[in-house]
Amino acid sequence: MNENKLKELKRGSAAIRMETLRMMRKKGYGHLGGAMSIVELLSVLYNEVLRYDPQNPSWDGRDYVVLSKGHSGPALYAALALHGFFDTEWLGTLNDGGTRLPSHPDRLKTPGVDATTGSLGQGTSVAAGLGMALRIEEKDQKVYLIVGDGELNEGQCWEAFQFLAHHKLHEVIVIIDHNKRQLDGKLTEIMNPFDLNKKMESFGFHVISADGQKEESIYDALQQAGGVKDSAVCILLETEKAQGVPYYVDREDNHAPKFDEAANRELDALIEELRMQVEDGGK
């Protein structure tokens, strides 16, 4: 990846993070941790990888994004708005009464949302169904499934993974956001997932590891995954909860905090810093 393209992706990440934080700052709360850990992924997807038409969100030739960890919806909304699916002014209505941007994605409300998600685990099955439909119709599109590592406590995920592996559904690229924490603690303390790489391999997946804080690593992993044709494929995205927001990275309440005065000061300063990054072209 050349330097100019990398700068563009970093600028995209800064813009998504900024708009997501603005939404949450306005509400005074939000699912910050898990939204922040997929920002770089969304930048790479929407700037460089996905086929889509913001003027025709239901275009038959599009690639699909299934955000199974639906509580991270605000980050997806920011990416969609920044890429022309709807006006950025909508972002200020997050979770308001009558909004088209509810707390969790709803495909009937928001242009560009391909699957209604939020009841954890179910997005994996939706993605598997979409992938099988593409296989039957002999289409070359992809389904990008974004699933949380805490969400993997749900048995439904593993049923869907077994289905994907059995049918070698490379049409679905499973992306595990491995931020190592869930709502109420560290994964290893709540329910140890053990070695996710070995676990996915044992289920029949071709597994690719990526640094979820580096756009170039994410891009390379997605390119590799897109070339897999003989098995199901999974990207294990190594991230950290509240990624890019230093004030919350090490805090126990970073899943869905309510912002106090100190937090608001930190967020305001970070939003300004991100604004400058966006205007300076990602430097």
C-alpha cells in the first residue's frame, strides 16, 4: 500500500472515530468500547474494499456488511454517513425518538444497513444465509460478518460457523473483533475463549491474523481472505476495547459509559484533535 493510500485510510479512521464520539458526546452515553475497536476496519472496508452504491443502497451487486455486534452501530452509522448513504446531520439524532438511527442497526430504518442486528449471535446465522444465497445464485459478492469476541459466548455463533465450514462458504468473510473484553469484564475472567485461532482452525476455517489498529494490516488480511476459495475463512482482528480513546482504554466501564465532567473534557479534546487530523489529510 502506498503512502498516499495509507494516509487516506487513516484520515477515514479519524473521521469515523470523530463522528462516532460526537454522537455519543451529544447523548451523554453510548457503547463506546466496541464501537471504537472496529473504526479502522470500517475505514478500510468503506474506503477500499466494499462494492456499494450509496445512491442505491439495495443495489443487487453490492457486498454485504453484517454487524452482528449491533451495539457498535454508531461507528457503522458514521461510516455510512461519511460515504454518502445519508446526510451527516442524521448523526445528531442517534437513539432519539423517531430516529432513523436506533441504538442497534435496523435495515428497515437506515440506508446502507444490510441486516438488523443486536440480539447477539444472530448476525452469524444471517450472514451464513446470505452467503449460501450468493453461492446458489453463483454470484461473486462477499458478506463481511463482524462479530465480537464476547459474542462468541453464544452457541448460535458456533452453529453458524460449523455450517460455513461444512459448505466451505468463502463467500462469507468472518471478522472477529478480538478486543478481549465484554460487557462486564475480561473474556478470560467471564468465559475463557482459550485460543481463538486454534478454535476456528479446528472448526475448519482458514484463519488470518491482523493488527486491528493498523489499516495496512487490515487491508492485507482482507485481500488474503478474498482470495480463499477452498474453505471458510476468518480474520482474527487483534484490537483493544475503546481503541483510539486513551481516557477509556484501561477503564473498567468502557463498554457503555455515561460521560462525567472529566470524560467530557477528554472527549472534547480528542474530538478536536481528530478534526485536525481529518483536515490535515490523516497526518
